[in-house]
Amino acid sequence: MSGPRGTKLVARREPAPWVESLVGQLLALLASLLIALVAGALIVIAYGESPLVVYGAILRFSFGSRTGVGYVLAIATPLIFSALAVALCFKGGMFNIGVEGQYLVAMVTATWAALELDVLPGGLHVAVVLAFAMLGGMAWAAVPAILKVRTGAHEVVTTIMMNGIAISLLSWALNGPLRFTNAPEGQNVDLRSDPFPPTALVGDLGKLFGVSRGAHLSWLLLLGIALAVAVWFLIRRMRLGYEARAVGQAPGSARAGGISIGAVQIKLFLISGALAGLTGMQQILADRGYLPQNYVSQLGFTGIAVAFLGQNHPIGIVFAAILWAILARGESALQLETDVPREFVIILQGILIMTVVIVYQVTHRRLRRRELGRAAIGEQDAAEPAPVGAVG
């Protein structure tokens, strides 16, 4: 490209859109975290404590030892599955509030497989147990999916109702077919299932890195990371992912383009249910070794917060789950080393979610305006006539 008197003009290369988007998201996350930490510091000061002491205690409990890191990763493991389940449906314009019920039912089906299929060898047995967990989650997710497609029932209403049914179903199972066979007569204090055989349990990952067994860091963490990569590949590189994004962003255009919206929604819900089914496996296959009555609840709803924190990006969800786990681990630090109540962590988590949502929206709008500006300049340049004598 030549300018006046034969001088060459070199056009400035703009960064690729995905690079600019990624940098913008990282800066938005750092800005959100900084704002949340400053707001939290003001609360700590108002309470009469030092922010450095409080934040130092949280970081020390999370990263001060290998076991502390193991606890953080173990807490993050079920949140990865839960948030991925929420994010996948969200890509298709749906809100799966039923992850809570889906993983409760999955714990029932996985428990049955662990106790009844104990003739299988070790590696195969645990794989079958995980498969039954995914099938249980899929079966429970299929009901609101079909109701949405066939009757138009909103998935938020139906999944919330299904959560309540799932709780009752799990209670019935623990009082009936999955009841602890050696429980004392006339007592329901130890309401639980029989212990799982060793072949049904997930291996300890922490022993490879010197992490205490008490952290219960298992191979499920690597499965969660692998599934996050698989979900990213599905969304960005597969036909179903393209159709899901089209349905979520412009359902009218997707229908006009020949995409079956109902089929896409059912597929997304089924895959989401399979991911949700793995949420409770950390507790029963790595932590307890049986299905307890006092199972960990609210993981499905926490997954919604983690999905928002990770902006529904599969890879971002992994880091968001770890960040959430650091704050959750910090509750113990506050109780043992400071006078700040544990509720401070809940407040900090809420502030972090709000700041992430706000900052990300502002960043997204700025990037969108820049893209529209570039498109307008490109159209203007294309419309201008070429100079006389210009060589193409």
C-alpha cells in the first residue's frame, strides 16, 4: 500500500476479537475482585478488625499448606459440576434451577449401583456408579424439559417443584430400600445407607501431592476440569453448541434458520442433568463412603452463583469455583483466628457476585460499541470509491 511520493503506509493490526474479549474479561474479573475486597475491608474496619489480619487468615488457611490447598480444591469440585450444569442451559436461554433436585436423585441411583453392582471389578464399578449418577440426573431433568417443549411450562417453576419432590424421594429411599441394614431397632438417628464397597469409591488424588486424607481431594477434580473443557468444546466447536447459542440469543432467527428449538432445549437439559448428577459424588464416593441423611445441600443453588461469577464460561467456572472455595474455607479461619463472624464471608460472596455482574456488563457494552464502530468504519471504507490510478 503506497502513499504520496511512493511512501509505504503500514496499517496498524488490530488484536483478534477473541483476544480483546478475553483480555477484557480478565480485567473485569480483577476489577470486580478488587472492588469486592475494598468493600469487604471497609466492613471489617467498621467491625473493629484489621483487613490485613482477616484476609491474611483466609489466605493462610487456603494456601498455607498442601492440605489447605487440598481442602480448597475438594470444596471446588462439586461446584464445578453444578455450575457447568447451570451454564449449559443458560447458553440456550434456559434457567435450570433444578440442579439441586437432579443431584439428589443422582445420589439415590448412584447408591443403588454402588450397593447392588458390587460384583464388578474396581475400575469398572466406580465408572458404572458415576454413569448411574449421570443417568439419574438426566432422568430428573427430562421431566421439566419435556414439559417446557410440549406444554410451554416455564422451567423455573417446574424445576423448583421437582426439587421438593427429589428431597422426599431421597428421604423415602433412606427409610426404605436403601436403609442401613445394621441400624439399631426403633432408632432413626443414624439414618443412612449401607457402606459402599471399596470398588465403588473414587481414588484419593491428594496422596500424590502429600495432601492429608482428611481433605478428601479425589480424582473427581480432574473429571470436573475435563468436563469443563468438553463443555467449552461443545459450545464453541460443535453443531449443538452453535444451535444452543442461536436459540439463546435469537430464537426467532434460529427457528427461521431451520433449527428445532424444542430438540435443542431437550438435549441441553439432558446434558445439564448429567452434569448435575455428578455434583453429589464428591460427598458419597470420596468423603463419606455412604449416602447420609445429613447430605450436603444447596450445592445446586451455589452453582448458580458460581456460574454467574464465571460468566457462564466453562473455563471461567473452574476458577470461579476455586475462588468460591477459598472464601468458603475462610469461614473456618474467621472463627479460629479473628472475632469477625462467619457471615462476613457470605456478605463478601454477595458483593463479589454483584460487582462481577455490573463490571462485566459495563465491559461487554464497551467492547460491543468498539466492534460496532469498527464495522461502521469498514462499511464506510468499502463504500468510498478507489482513487484514480490506484493499484489493487
